[in-house]
Amino acid sequence: MLVTIPDVLKPEEVAHVRRVLESTDWVDGRVTAGDQAVKVKNNLQVPIDAPAAQELGQIILRALADNATFMTAALPLRVLPPMFNRYDVGMTFGAHVDGSIRAPHGQRMRTDVSSTLFLTPPEDYDGGELVVHDTYGTHTVKLPAGHMVVYPATSMHSVTPVTRGSRWASFFWTQSMVRDDWRRHMLYDLDRSIMSIRSRLPDDDPAVVGLAAHYHNLIRHWAET
Ligand code: NI
């Protein structure tokens, strides 16, 4: 399941993030790539322990905590510290699957959901599309600055070469309470249907109460915490 989430960051937050990133040091993105990805990865990243990455990461984590769509789509148990990357002209990231386990601060976490938060307006660069392959085909994603896409970390994906401008983004992983993408997808659809019914029926209507109970009991059944 691939979900795009608009307006995760407000325009003034995007502007602040970009201002801080403009004066930070970037290093070769291969430092965090695994054996296979390192051969197809060509971009720049802010070092994960750089003060700028930590300050900006907090802004993003706060925004995610307030974002109902992210919460219901990802069902987060833990969100890894957001990272920041950039693709200048000629840079690209070939097909790969993200590493399954990461250990920020020494604590091992499983990557269930991948997120890309776009930080450059699409009109400012050419190329740089995120291409995600899933069971339903190929999705090409290029979003306004401040918007985000979440997709299963099990998906093969790539970033097409940038041919003009520079594409900046934040990317990070989430360990979900529900590791299976198909179950997360069903819970997401059910939650959206409940929201839709609640806009038309009172909250004490037996259909609303019954569906809400069903949603919570499925979470109870499937969640690992
Ligand atoms: Ni990736």
C-alpha cells in the first residue's frame, strides 16, 4: 500500500528545514548503504549524528505525531531518526530494497514502512522521481515540498537521475505495530470507512460502535508492541 500524505510540514517549516540544510555539510550517501545498495547509490546525505539532522529530525517527528493519516497508515511502534538526502544533477539511486534491520543508537529495529518527505518544489528540478514497485505495478512519485509518501519497506524502489536542479528530501523508516503490509492495508481501509460513516451517523449508532469495536479488536489481535 502506497499512501501520499499532503502538508506534513507547513510551508514555513519547509523553508526553515531548507535554510538549515543549506548551511550543513553533506557526505557521500554510500556511508549508510548495504552491500547491494552501495553499488547503485549515488547521492549526498547529512551525517546522521550531525546536530542539524537531529534538530530537523525533531521537527519532522513532532509533525508526524500530529498527523492522523500517518498514524493510521503506518501504525507506528517506533520511528527511526529522520535522515536527509540530496540528488544533484546526474545523481540517482538504482533499484534496491532498504535494509530490513537498522540499529540507531545501538537498538535494533525492523524497517516495515519507508517514508520520503519531499523538501524541494517539483518545478525546481527535473528527474528525481521516486519509483516504487509493488504487487499492483509501478508507481512514480514526485510531490510538492512538505508532502510525504509512505510505502512498504519490502518494495523494490529507485530514484531516477536528476537532470536539472537539486532534489532534497527527508527519508526514514518506521517499525510498525503491524508488520504485514496486507494487514496494515486492511486496517487503513477499515479506518477510513469508519471515518466516512461517522461523518454521516451519530457516534452511538450501533453500526459505528460495532465497526469501531471490530477495528480495535483486529489491532489487538495483530499488534506487536
Ligand atoms: Ni531506499
